[in-house]
Amino acid sequence: MTMGLFSRRKTTEPAQVEGLDALDREEAEGPDDPTGAAQDDTEGEAAGQEPEGRSAPGSEADAAARGEHLEAGPYDESEAPEEDRIDLGGLQVPTVDGMELRMEVDQRSGAVTGANLVIGGSSLQVQAFAAPKSRGLWEDVRSSLRDSVVKQGGTAETRPGVFGTELITRLPVKRADGRTAYRPARFIGVDGSRWFLRGILTGKALADPEQSRRFETLLSRLVVVRGTGAMAPQELIPLHLPGERPGLEQIRSAPLDPLARGPEITEVG
């Protein structure tokens, strides 16, 4: 029987596709980060990260071979195979043993702005955006993200990945002892049919190939529900909290400390 944990996480403002709002919030909310994976400055250099926006060897157009561990997605709603999924509105997430689903909610508007899929000390934040019919967004978004990271004193490099060109970043964050640490992240983008899906992977999976493949498989099973309405390019496709269904019991609590875990919906049995 699949076991899952759903929690609501409040954010100060909606995440925007052009910037690093979601990642910046994780930097500021260190104790709430499910990965706790900030590296200090010396560790980052030892890891051999490329400095300031320099690309990894090979063209940005290159892509690693699509592995056998992947399914054919991420899917458009019209092409998705039948599977038990959690309905979040603009996204449908497959149920996975041991996965915790944490929803990001803008505390001012109450709008759901993203979903975090947490497994074994790593987190994949996913968001879907409207895109033009004629072209994809990932190349432009990737360039904007890279420039933003470098402007904040971090490093960014492109590399071939199983979904196409990816962006590997290290963003500086001050530790409690005053030293500078660098929090690594892996940005994955997929251009779909009038939509764009962005994933941000953080935590142990960045250095663990087996865990990394597990998240890649999960990403390849996601379904994007774009809808038929008119939307501006880069507009966030609306999400909502998981609806009540058999086996879910919602637990409500008082207003949250932004550094603490949110109200939880726990699946039992």
C-alpha cells in the first residue's frame, strides 16, 4: 500500500519562472529545507563546479541519451496513460511509496504556487507554465536563471541531461557561524504542448545517481493539465491542494511559523 504525506507550505510571494524565487526562499528558510544540503565554500570548490556561468563541456544543444528508466513523459493530459495520480489541478502527480508532497501556498493571496516532491532527503519542486504554440521557453528561461544566479554571487553551468540541457547552480547562503555556504541545485526544463514544466532538484540526489534516476523517473510520469483557456506565456498554470479522497485525513492547525512544517494531510493504510 502506498504511503504518502501531504503538507502545506506557505510562501511569501508566488514563484516566477524568470527568477529564483522558490530557491531563494529555501535559502532563507534553511531549517525548513528537507535536504539540509548546503555546502560551505571550500566544499563547493572541491566539487569542481564551473565558475560564473561557464558551461560544461559540449554544446548546450547536446542531450544525454534518454535512459531506459524513464517513461515517455512528462505527459500532456491528452496523451497520458492511465495511472493512479494525485490531482493538483495543473499537475497530476503519481503516487510513489515513501513520497511526501508539500504544497507551496502564497500567504497573501492563498494561491498554490508549486509542489515539492520529497523522497529520502531530496526534493523536486515542480511548476508548470503556459507557453506559446510556436516555440518553447526553456532556452530563454535557462539563460535568465543563469544570469540571476551569477548576479547573486553564485555559479551556474549547463550540461546535457536526460530531458535535454540542464542548469546546475550553486547559490551562496550565510551560515549561522557567518561563513558562506553554497547550496547546489539542478534545474530541469521540459517544453511541452503549449506548456513548460520546470523542476528544481536539491538534496542528496544531486550526488547519488540511483536517487537521481528515481526523481528523473518521477518527473517523466508527471502530467500537465494546460486547459483550453487563453494564458499569457510564462503564466503559472493554476494549482490547487490535493482534494479529499478515501484514505486521507486532514489535520488543521493554527497559523504557521514559516520555518516549520505546515498543516498535514496524512494517508493511512
